[in-house]
Amino acid sequence: MSADQDGEAQRNRTARAFRQAQLDMDKLWMHYFSIGGDAGAMEIEAYLHGSYMLRPIQRDLLDHAIYELGNSFGD
């Protein structure tokens, strides 16, 4: 798989996880930002809707934020 294909595949998985976790976009962005993310809220929303590509480290941070928030609902 090429880097572009890897990025697209990751974005698709991330968007699916975001939808399944039913997270609030503002809460997600705040958590992502608090763990070191540097993309703006509009960039995150565009990324999750397939119209913007984040750098690999930012994609990983967003995935981590979704994972952490998604798992906090059981607490």
C-alpha cells in the first residue's frame, strides 16, 4: 500500500470509530488538542468528512483521542 492509500485507509477507520463512539466534535477536538494535536477544529472535522488529510502524527493523535474518549463512556 502506498503512503496515500495508508492515509486514506486510516482516515476511513478513524471516521468510522468517531461515528460509532458518537462523540461530540468539540469534546473530541479539545481532548485531541490537550494531548498535543495541533490541527484546528475545522481541520479535524474536514478530515473526518474526507475532505482534508492530516499529517501522520496528527492522524495518530486523533485516533488516540477517539480511543480514549470512546473508552471513557464505560466509567
